Amino acid sequence: MVHPRPDINASVLLLRDGLASLLQHLRDDGYLVVGPTVRDGAIVHDQLRGIEDLPVGVGDEQAPGRYRLRRRADQALFGYAVGPQSHKREFFPPSIRLFQLRRGAGGPVLTPEPPIDRKLALIGVRSCELQAIAVQDRVFVGGHHVDADYASRRRGVFVVAVNCGEPSGTCFCASMGTGPRASGGFDLALTELLSGGPHRFVVEVGSAAGADLLARVEHAPASEADHAAASAVTAAATANMGRHMDTRDIKSLFYANQEHPRWAQVAERCLGCTNCTLVCPTCFCSTTVDTTDLAGATATRERRWDSCFTLDHSYVHGGSVRPSLRARYRQWLTHKLASWIDQYGTSGCVGCGRCITWCPVGIDITEEAAALRADVPVA
Amino acid sequence: MPRKRRPKLAVWKFASCDGCQLTLLDCEDELLAIADALQIAYFREATSADVGGPYEVSLVEGSITTADDAERIRRVRAVSRSLVTIGACATAGGIQALRNFRDHAEMLRVVYARPDYIDSLTTSTAIAEHVPVDFELRGCPIDKRQLLEVLSAYLHGRRPAIASHSTCVECKMRGTVCVMVAHGTPCMGPVTHAGCGALCPSYIRGCYGCYGPAEAPNTAALARGFVQMGVSEGGVRRYFHTFNANAGPFRQEGLSHGD
Ligand code: SF4
Ligand code: SF4
Ligand code: SF4
């Protein structure tokens, strides 16, 4: 059945069934449909068979070092804030093989890895997440050296974004200018409406591919009231951010405070466990690992996630450049919030709050940054 | 075709449960490749037979708990080009090192009907406290993939690709939901050496610390976290004093919490 094809940038209304058939069309078109689902007490990303796999009626509560799911009073499909995994594992997987070398008669034979060939659709992508993907795009494909693996995973991804309605206690995208409403980088962006009518979604069309898909799904024009309700969702989310980051002169704040006593204090609490960096959707550090088989016939090079919190990460001849936790914590925060701006033109932080929630001891980067500001030592 | 010279491998046992050396036999799929690459010249469980040698690589399991063993490990070292210790007993003293914190004579009385038959040292200590060790492979028991990696590395003269960061790295790479944060379950992962692939959290259990202290662990900060989660002082001590009780940072942290 053909429905009117909406214009790019237009908004239409979709019911719950419409969303279900939208996902079905993506699957029929050969997409691997990945989105939020409940597993082991959290909302993680996995392959979706249909909307029944979404976290129906599930919300979350987040605080520094604490995450709990909760049952909602409604049947919301997207009534939660970001979980432990970002979409970075889709494009920058925890470990990949870069190549293999085999001993051949005429010398070593190199087998490169084939490029990734898949059609991926991401469902429920939040604004902070889209901004994080844009940050990683700059890192992996935006410069002179294009990461071929990242590029092949990233190509042709279909994105269904969701504008946040209920930020968590650790969210602060509003103060980073990265949310809660998706401003681009999507094919379709949904705002879920749970009251004032049936369970429905205002859908903003972001691309021709998005418009084409909608033309195959039953939808209706969005009314003035629906538009107003969608704006109210964003306004409420903006007003309910759990945290705030003051970004004024943030680069000079960090550069001027490298010897601030706060670094030693946070180092007393920090475990150096790496969780903050591994959950961060923009952190991109990796290490290369070379191994051989027992026979010595094959050598393999892998790329694995690494973190500025490991000693090996800054190991150069004779030792680690940042042997103390103080130095390692300072490196993470200074790069993320200050020197990233010099390097890539934006902050390395999109305010998703994951590093706060998933720090086992609840270290809060907004609090650490504020401490530098509140208590500038006399030189 | 003449058979290539295969380096000689020896496997030695000291005070231990045999679990780590059995990991070698557990390498079913790889056993042929191992036997092809290495001559397994000495591998008998529970023996004090002649040392022989020399050996290119010696794998040593178990801790030093008797005066005889303290002597025997020197002989093993003397005939081994590379000496690799395997498992928590050999690298930290094992669970039997719990006696290091108690009255040895009293423990003998409690455990044995005839304590006078027992001739043991008052402590259980790691091999590296007695002789120089080339590489320590951690775990209780060790991980099979890591053992194969260490053997391959020694065979081909390279550094083993064994990371010494926290277990959390493996946990996050695996995509496991953190049990500390999402369930309020105390977990030793943040201070524990990686190697197992973060097995326990993947079954929604806290890490037990089988692989001993990670590089530069902040044990005090984790212990404070455990107390905030409601763990008693004695409970904190027991988290740190298990298979790796005598490994420096775990020993110290455990001792700073009451029984
Ligand atoms: S630094 Fe923390 S809040 Fe900012 S993007 Fe990374 S994980 Fe999210
Ligand atoms: S800030 Fe938290 S998550 Fe990050 S390394 Fe320190 S303890 Fe781990
Ligand atoms: S479950 Fe344990 S090992 Fe895994 S991230 Fe949490 S604290 Fe670390």
C-alpha cells in the first residue's frame, strides 16, 4: 500500500502499529535492525525482531554509580535514558582482526580483512548519541588517515532517532548543547507521545531514505496539537536534566589548573578501572596486539579497545608516562573537556552521563569540573 | 624429512591442587600442536623425582610450603632457561597462604590428627620470592587461551600478549552489564588482573579476584565502595583474602580490615 511520501524536514504522525510495520519493512529490506532491549537488569542494544523486543513500559533510574530499571505506569517504548552501551560498538568494535600473516614459500603472505558488508539500521538513537557518532566520524574518517574498517561499518546506516522525554539523573546534554532533541544525522526522528490521544509518534523526516520508508507505512499528518505536544516533550526533558556542566572558558579552566589539588583528591577515589572511558561514546583509544600460533606459521594483528587509565596505554621505553592515577584521571578529563576542542574543534563530551552512572564508585565529571572552577588555587 | 628440533618443556608441581597443570591437558584441540612444537620432557603430577634437564621452558605450579620445596625450586631454576609460574599458588602463594596470617602450630593442631607428622614452613609463598621468574601467568585456575599464548610467545621469542589491566576492561568488551552498578553486587573486577574474560559478571556474579591484583590497583577505594554497599569489615577482608591473599595489595587491604 502506498501512502503519501512526506517531504524532507516534514513531520507526520505514526501510531504504534505504524512503527511496528516500519521496523518490519527495514527487516524485509535486509537491514540488521539493532535497538534497545532489556537484558540482565539494563537496557542494552541488540538485534530486534519487532517492537515487542523494545523495553515496553520500562524506565530507568540513574545516579552516580547506580542504575536500576523500573516499571513505568504506561506502555512507553522509549521511556528510558541511555543505557551502558553506546552505539560505538557497532562502528568501533571492542576487538577486530586487522590482518594475518602466513609463512609462504616466497616470504610472508598477508591476508587483509575483508571490508564489512552489512545493512545496519539503528533504532532509538538519542541526540547525544548522534552527536557522539559525529565526533567519532571526525576522529576515524574526518582527517587525512581514514580508518577503512570504521568507514565500512558506518556506510549506509539507517538511523531512527528518538527525542528524549525523560532524561536520567546523570544526563547533561542540554548544557553541552547536544540534546535532548536530535538536530540532524538521522533518517527519521521520533517523539513519543503518551497522553492527549492514542500512543503515537511525531516523526520528523531527515532524509530521502526516511521519506521513502514512510511512504510504505500508514501514517497521518501531524496536527498542531501533536506538534505542540512534541515540543512540550523536549521542553520538559530540557528542564529535567539531572546534571549541568558549566562550559564557559572550559579550555582555559583545565589548562590553568593542571596542578589543582582536586586531582589528587579524585585519585584517592578513582579505581583506574577504565569503565568511564569504555562506556563513553566518544572515547576512541585502542591498542594493537600481535600474536603467533604455536607452530610459528601464522601471525595475527588485532586492534582492541584501550583506555588512558591503563598503564600500558602511555608506556614508552622504560615505563609509563602517567604512572599515577592522578595523572591518568587528569589526562582523561583534560582531553575530554579541553584539549579535544583544540584537536577536533568540539568537546569530547556529549553529556550522556554514562561515565557517571557506570563508574563503580560514582565519580561525577560534572562535579570534578565544577570543583576546578569553584576553588581555583592561588598561584 | 628430518624432524625439527623441538624445545623441551617441563611442568613442575609444588603445593597446589593440579588444576593449572591440568589446563595443559585441557587444551584438547591444541594438544597435537603443542606436542608438535614442544617436547614435553617432564610432566608428572605429584612427584619429586629427578630433575634432569636442561629445559627451554619450565612451567611451575604451586607455592613453596616446605623446606624441601624451597631447595627443589632452586634446582628447577638451575636447569630451566625460562621459568614461567602458573596460577595463584605459584604467583601469590595460593589459598594455602591464608595460614600466613594465623598461628601455624595451632592450624596444624586443628587440621591434622598427628601434627607431629607434618613438616612444613609457617608460610606459603610465591615462587618469585625464592628464585627469579621470567613470567607470571595469573589465575585460579589459569586460562587455557592465555597458557597457549605464553607458550607461543616463549617458543617464538616474543613478549606474551597478556594485559595486566583490570577485569572491567574485559567485562565491558564483552558487553556485560556491570553488576556493581546495576545490581549493587560487590565486585572485585576493578582491582583484579584481567585474564578470565570477566566470566563471573557475565553470570551476574561479582568477580572473586581469582587473577590477583591488577596493575596499580586502588584497593582502598574499592573497599570503601564495598562498605558503602553494606559489606562488613570482616566481609571486606574476606573479599581480599582468598586465592591471592598473599599478593601484596590484596594482603595489605585485607589486613587493614578487622576479622
Ligand atoms: S565524558 Fe561521560 S558524559 Fe561525556 S560523553 Fe563521555 S561518557 Fe558521556
Ligand atoms: S573515574 Fe570511575 S569509572 Fe573511571 S577509572 Fe576511575 S573509578 Fe573507574
Ligand atoms: S561487573 Fe565487575 S568487572 Fe564488570 S565492569 Fe562492573 S565492577 Fe568491573
